[in-house]
Amino acid sequence: MKIFWKSCLVLTLFIMIIVTVTCNRKTDPKTENTPSPPPKLVLDFSSDSAFQASQEVMRVSIDSSDREHFAENLLYLALEDVDNFFVGLAALGNPATLRGLLKDKIQGLSASEINILVLSKKRLERKAEAESTLYGAKRDLDQKQTEISKLKQELNKAQKAKSELRKITISNPSFYFNEESYTAEPVIRFTINNGTSHAISKIYCNAVLKTPTRSIPWVDSGFNYEIRGGLEPGEETTWGLLPNKYGEWAEAPKHRDDMELAISVLEVEGADGKSLFDVRSLSNIVSQLEDAREAAEKLQNRVKRCELGIAIYENDEN
């Protein structure tokens, strides 16, 4: 009998606890009135037809202004790893191919998550392009700086040559026709002094014949002369050189007494026949150096722009 009453007591106590908990439970009216969130809308990759249908459902669910971007995002993700043009072309018209290209990339993602994924990938692409451009710009800048260094050396050499050639002086230059010959021969006459410390075997000059009151010279031409026995340091001699009597010197006026001849030394060769000093390349070197420096400045600006762009991409990632 005791066991029976104990069992009844336990059962009564259990029922009282249940009733108490039920009566004391508070209900939140806000929770009762709040509708459950809609299920996450994702693409269905179970079949081609389901895939196409879910595409349309997702497309309709987003703002009309973003629908074009949605289609572009799918196409971008489908073709990002496709190198074969024909495979990419097939994906545009074949749902099965498109589904296969997209399944592992966006299964379970909503339209907004797909958009975030594409934006992230494009940001990484732009960063990679900027890094590639930066690498190329730095490489080109290094090459240009090497070129500038070489041009500076050539410029120093040409300027030294110019300074040395000034030590070779030309005096009493004149031009006339030798009327005593069978045919009047043009003659270039001048005195030359070798003020350098080197023996000279050959000389290259430029001669200009002009009348001071006229803006255009009668003749502006180069000539060279191989010196028999050479011209030793400190030696001076006078030459009467015969230019080509059928060339432009033969066309100079024969009976004018107002013409002046100016001769400048451009290059000389030493006793070994190799060039000692050459000033002809000086103006060209100066021009090349200016162009190289301008190109280097542009490359430096490109490097700075690329580094800034990469820093911005890295900041966005963080």
C-alpha cells in the first residue's frame, strides 16, 4: 500500500511541475508576429532544366538594374578558367556545359554572394595586372638607366674629344680655282698645327664657303685627308688640297672676291689608324641622352602609379 501511495505522490508532483512551467511561460508578441525569413535563393544544379529554371527565378528576384550584371557574373565565372575559344563558345549555348563550369564555384551562393565573389576575383585580377605592369616598368627603367649611364660615358668621351680637337688649329683658310691647270681646279688651302700630344695620320673636316652678306653658303661639305708621313705633336704645315673637280666645289663661283672659307676639324686618327678624337657624334649623343632621361622620368611615374594602385588593392583586401 505504501508503494502505491508513493507512486501516486510522484505522479501528482510531476503533473504539478508540468502545469507550473506551462503557466509561467511568457510569450513575446513581437516574436509571434515576425514572419520567418525567406529561404536563401540559390541556383539548382541537379539538372539542366532545374538549372535554367533557377537562373530565371534568381534573375527575376533581383533589381532590374542588376539583372544584366547577374548574367555577366555567370558568364565571367564560367569562362575565367577556359583557354579554349570553342569551349567558351559552347558554354554560351549549352546549359549542361555552363552548369558544369559553374557548379563547383557558386553552388549554394545567392545572387549577392555571387556578385561579391566576382568583384573579389576582378580586384585580384587588376592587382595582378598592376603587379605585372610594375615588374615590366621596373625592368624597362633599369634598362633605361643603364642606357643613360652608357650615354653619359659617351658624352664625356665626346666632350673630351671636342676639347682635344680645339688644340688642332686651322689658320689662313682660303678657296680658289687654279687657273694654270688645263681645267680650272678648285683648291682648299689652309695651315694646320697639331697642338695635341698625339701623332695624326688622317684628318676629317667640314668646310663652309660663304659670302658674309648671304644667308645660304655656296658650299657646305665634308672632306678628309690622309697625311703622308703624319703630323707629329707640335708640327705645323700648309696644305693645298684638291677636292673633286666634278663635285660641288667645282660649282662654286669663280670670280667673286667676297667669299670666306671656314674649316672645322671633326675627327682625327692616330698613328695606328684608329680614331683618336671624334666630335661628330656629340650632338647625337646629347639628343639621345635627353630622350632617354625623358623616357626614364615617364617610367618612374608609371612605377609610382603601379605601386600606389597595388597599395590600394592590398588595403581593400585588409
